[in-house]
Amino acid sequence: MNLLISQAELVFDLIESGLEQTWLWLTVALVALAAIVGLLVWRFRRDRLRTYAKGAVVFAVGYAVAVLVSGFAFNMIKIKYEESLIPTLFYPILATVITVVLSVVILAILRLVGAKRQRLAAYICTGICAVPLVVSLVYLGLYFAEEIQPGGYYTNVSTLGLSLGVVGLVVIAVCVAIFCSRKGEEGHTRSVVYAGVSIALAFALSYVRLFRMPQGGSITLVSMLPILLYSFRFGPRRGVLVGFVYGLLQALQDPWIIHPAQFLLDYPIGFAMLGIAGFAREKILRARPAVALGVGCTVAVLLRYAAHVLSGIFAFEAYMPADFAAGAVAWGFLYNTYVIADGAIAIAVAFLFLAHRGARRLILALPSATAASVKVETADSEQVPVEAQETPDKEQEVTVQGAE
């Protein structure tokens, strides 16, 4: 029986590796093809460039959803066949994700139709979403107390250290969301739509792995980028929420959970830290948007790195190699450096986007009329004025005007 299980695991690992390589090279080929076609359209049919860009975005979202669905379905089949699904952990987390997604959809519909008492609906949805999340944490605590701790393998888990890490990062996220978000920022339909697209793109890109770590974690094809850019575009208040939801999805994609606080650090809180990327925009954007993007994204990636380091130090000391003499703290810092590499790739691509005028217009557009005139320094040090204009949905947008 054990031999059959080992063979099944080997077959699934081979299939998973093949799928990852297929997604990786197919994604690279599609990106290259889109870039070539875009250059040709820009060169010969510039009047059709906007139409092409919209079509490319729609195709990218559709492709992301296809990768997301196929990857998630394969994971569910693998978990069920290997009988590694723990119902008391999986289903409460799944219920949390479904509840959050449905709440977002409901709030978007209410906003679209202009319904009254939207704020009350938001409070009700938040309360409903909190129920399965609390249930998940309770079951995680029971699982740790009954199944993990008595086994003796995770005897060095520090509940106090994990809890302090959770509280510290939550305080940081809340303070940034309160004090660094733009004044007068209100929810609107566009931000909800962009949130859904960003989560779908990030989740799909997380399946396109460049390198997988032996004990969990991987370097992906810029899976952090959609969340970082969303936060920079709409501010840390919305960015933290989007990162939190994305972290819950990651818990379903690649679950490795032994403790409630460890679950929070490695998944919802760890990825919510990416939503802090927009904190530097309000203070620095008017002079140097590239600096604002670089500082915000770097701090966000480092905070996610800190979340995983805390989890590694206080929860996964048992996975430290026996011949590693530097201790659990050094191992936690060393092992999780893959987060730095993953973030560096995403930040580099973000700067490439910022260098492109059309992408820069999208990234720098403000959802509210907080800045009537913003000056953007381009690569050749020219000052490009940004003027607020009224969009069809009565929201203030920033249009970046520059020389061709």
C-alpha cells in the first residue's frame, strides 16, 4: 500500500512539474508575442493601439482565470487522491474565501446600481466574513493541540513568539492604512473591479514557478506585481485588504499549516503586507513617482519577508537541517530569502511598466481628486504635467501627458 502511495505521489509530482513548465514557457511566449504585436500596431496602425491594449488586457485576464482554475482543480485532485486533505482545516478556510468573494461581488453590485445604505451592507458583509475566519482559527488551534503538539515533532513551536509577530504586523498594517491613505478616499466600482483582476492575475502567476523551495515557498513569475501595483494605484487601505484575500487563496493553493498564528503570518497577514506598497505615494509622488514606487514596494516586500521569518523561527525550527549550527533564527532569515528574490523580480518589472507611458498613465491615475496637478520626472528629466480630468463615471482621473 505504501508503495502505491509513493508511486502516486511521484506521478503527481511529475504531472505538476510538467504543468508548471508548460505554464511558464507558454506565458513567456504569449508575453513576447503580445509585445511584438503591440510594437507592430504602434508602428503601422497607431490609431488602433488603444483597442489592441484593451483586447490584450481582456485576453490576459481570461488566460489568468484559465491557469487559476486548472491549477486549483489539479491541486484538489492531488489532495483528494493522496488523502492529505484535513477537512477541519480545509473547509473552514474554503468557506472564508467563498464568503469574502461573494461579499465583494455583492458590494460591487450595490455600488453599480447605486443602492442606498452601502456602508451598512459593508459592515454586515465584514461581520459575516469574520465568522468563518474565526471558526478556521479555532479549528487550527484544536488541530495544533490534538494532532501536532503530542507528536513531539513541533515541540519547539513558540505560541508567544508567533502571537507577538501577528500583533506587531497587524498594528503596522492598520497604522499605515489609517495614516498613509489619501484623504477623501472612498470606495468605488473601479477599485473593486481592479481588485478582482489583480487577485486573479496574482493567483495565476503564482502557479508559474521559476524555482520551488524544498520546504515550501517558491520564486514565481512576478506574482507579487499585481498586488503591489494595485496598492500603489489605490492606496494601502484597499491594498492591505486585497493582499489579505489573496493570502487566503494561497492557503488553499499550497497549505502548510500547524498553528493558528503561523497560518496568519504565512498566508493572510504575510500577503497583506504587500498592500502597504502604496504608503509612500502621497508623500513622494509629486516629485519622484519612481522613488515612491521603489520605496513602497521594497518596504512591502521586506514586511512580507519579516512575516515568513517570524513563522520560520517560532514554528518551523524542526525543519532546520541537523548540520546547520547557526541556529533557528539564522535559518529563518536564510531560508526565506526566496521572498526577497521573488520581490526583486516584481519590482524590476514594475519599473519597466513605469517607464512605459501608457502603463504609467494607468499606474499613476488617482481614484480621487486629491491631486489636481502632479509632476512626473521622466527618464530624460523632463517635467510632465498631470492634470485631473472628469471621467464618464464622475471620478477624477489623472492623465499623464508627455511627448511622443
